[in-house]
Amino acid sequence: MLQKALVLVFVFVSIAGFISCGTTGNHYIYGTIPAASQLVVFREDPYAGVLTQLEESPYTVGNGAQSVVIHPSGKYLYVANPGQGENDVSLFDINGDGTVSEVTPRTGVGTLPYILAMDPAGSYLYAANVLSNNISVLSINTSNGTLTPVAGSPFQINLSPKNMQISSSGTFLYVSAPSLPTGVIAVYSVSAGVLSSSPVSLTYTADNNPSGLAINPAGTYLYAANSTANTISIYSIGSTGALTEVAGSPLSDEFQHPAGLFVDSTGGYLYVADQGSGQIATFTITSGTGFPQAVTDSPFGSESQPSVLALDPNGNYLFVGNQGAGAGIEAFGNSAGSLNTIATYSVGNTVSSIAVLQ
């Protein structure tokens, strides 16, 4: 019963879609729907940002499907299933028309795998297990996408992970976790998928409930959403992976329960899903300091309770998962961080993560 109850508590994860050239030029949007144990799939018009749900969608997937990531080859998709009786990861082949086909059996991990992350090379998949306080690491067979636990997995961290990001080099793993009186971001060094036995560093945050995390593509700055304190913390990343808070951090911009964060592929813009106010805040990132400056007309109104974010490969369209009455995926046009609403595509229940494929 505990697992079943916990599955209903949504972890606000902003997951970036990997880019590949394996399909026909269309972009495809994949979203997990935990309450219905479904994977929803849309085709995106890359010139207008308009979404069309595939006839085969939604797919029934593992119980409580919570997190989705796409392999950089564009051939494979993975879904974390933390539901009662599951605690595993599903593998799907991605077909040329964006449809998916599950490859069984599913791979067991720890208890309540809520968050997935993949190294940039597509060699290792990380699953953060909320109830067993550990990280499962799975080696990816690039010829068929199958998963094999690395030696020593799962790795005990003695924290209940709220979010997780892998560095652009693939050598450091960042895990945020709630704690009292303040939350924490733990940094682990990674070698061939194996986590260091203890954290490289522990950074105590401005909040007891740090939520979204994002790292810029250069791997020089990390951003953390402090959902209780209503701020965003900005850290520089040192050569050892350790974090140092930058001058002026944490940033307060009238946030109300900031949840998901996303940094674009240029490292020039930060997007924030402001769950409490029903808005998306956008910022330019100052080169050399990593500090965000609000875009002139930010924030932008969205459907209620936005929680997860993803950009299409060209950066022209932003997709937002919402929890409120309009639960679904909302599409925005994006020009230098300035957003305009295109449409909202209802899927009946909250979308907990989004991945985008070209």
C-alpha cells in the first residue's frame, strides 16, 4: 500500500529530449502518465509546433510509468515504472514513424524508480530509487538497447532522491534530496557507470525540498529549483565536480513553487516551470557568471500547475507538462526566450516527464 500511495506523489523532473536523425524529419514528443500507466506519443510539425497524437497512442506501459528518456541514437526509449509490483525499467524500440514496440523482459531496479538519467554517450542508464535510497546503474548494449546492471549496482546513497542530473562529461552525477533543516545536493564521481563510494561533495541548499535540477551544456553551471523557498540557486561546477554558489544566488523573481528547470542546447537560456503561479519564467544566462537575467516580457502564463519542460531540437518550441484541470502538454512558440501559446493537448492525467525525438 505504501508503494501505491507514493506513486501518486509526483516528482517534478525536467527531462531533456535527446536528438537523433533516425526518423523522417518529423519530431516526436513522448510523455509518461503515471496515473494511467501510459506513454503518450505526438508527432510535432517542426515548422509550426503543432502536435498530432499518433493513432497507436497512448500505449499501456509499466505500472505508474513516471520517467522517460531517449537514447542519443534515437533507436531506443526507456521508461521507469515505480508502481506496485513493478520497480523496473521498460525498453522500447523506436520505429521510423515514431511508434514504439516494447522489448521484454523489463529490467528490475530498486524500490520506486522515479527518475531516469542517461550519460551523453548513451552508455549508461541511471535510475534513482526513491524508497530504497539508492541509484541503479545499467549498462546499455548499443546494438539492441538491452540493459545489464553494472557491478555493485544499486549504489546506496542514504538519501531519498528528488532529482538527478549527469554532467555533460558523464563523469559526475548530481542528486538532490529533501532534508531538514535544509535540502542537499550530493555529487558522485562516476567511472564506467560505477559511483564513488561516498559523495565528492555535499551542498546544503536554500530549501528543505530542492526540486528541479538543470546543467548547462558546457557543464560549468548547475541550477536548482528551491520549491519551498521560492528561489533558484546557481552553482559553478569545479573540476572535481564540487559546487560553489555564485554571487547573487539564490535568485528570487517572485517564483511560487518553482518545479521544473530546463537549459537550452546553446546554454543561453533558462526556463522555469513556476507551478504555484501557473507561469513559465524565462531568463538569459550571463556568459562567464552563469547568472540568469529575466527576459523582458517574462513570465508567461500557462495552464495551471506547470511542472515539466522540454524544448524541441531546434529550440523553436517549448513543451510543458501541466498538473491542473487542463492536464496535458502545452506547446509554446519560442523566440529568444519569448513565448507565445500554440495549443494545449489534453491527455486526461498529469504528464510527469517529456522527451523529444527528431
